[in-house]
Amino acid sequence: QMQPVESGGGLVQAGGALRLSCAASGIVFNFYGGAWYRQVPGKQRELVATITRGGTTNYADSVKGRFTISRDNAQNTVFLQMNSLKPEDTAVYYCSLSRSGATYWGQGTQVTVSS
């Protein structure tokens, strides 16, 4: 079972920036759409951003204008650039790669934003 590998999480002060990466192997990456989700303890996983095979993006209202999702098919990687971070962005961030009949989830990376 392929599992994307996330990296780039960490501790940052409010107003700072982080860039998350989600690297895949063993699949034809450009056949898959990508997404980032986040989850805090006791709450449901929340969709943050999506990117289609063709590069069309969509964002949750809470991150519009601050986060940017992108993909590099040559590197088999989906990115999430997070700017102007707020304490309420603190969560475990998960990437997923999907096509019809198959979804692969990463293991999650912790993002903590201090006030």
C-alpha cells in the first residue's frame, strides 16, 4: 500500500510561514488529484485545499488568500505554502492523493502556531 510522505511541519510564531510537502512513489502521480486536510483533537478532519490533475485549485474559506496548494509532477509532490499563520491553524495536516477507486493518505505532520 503506497503511503505519501509528508514533511515540513513544525513550530512557528503567528504571522510566520511554513511549506508542507507530500511526496509519492509507486503511482502514476499525474493521474491523481491532491488535497490537504487538517485535524485537531476532538474535531473532524477538515478539508483545507485541493488541486486537480490539471492544476485547478480550491480552498477552504478560512485559508483563502493565505495558503497556496501546488504540485510538481516531475517531483511527484504536492505542496502547501502557508503564510500569515494563525494560532487557529494549529493541527495535524494530512495529504491525500485520489483518483477513481483509490485514495492514499499520508501519516500526518504537526503544525503548531504560537501566539
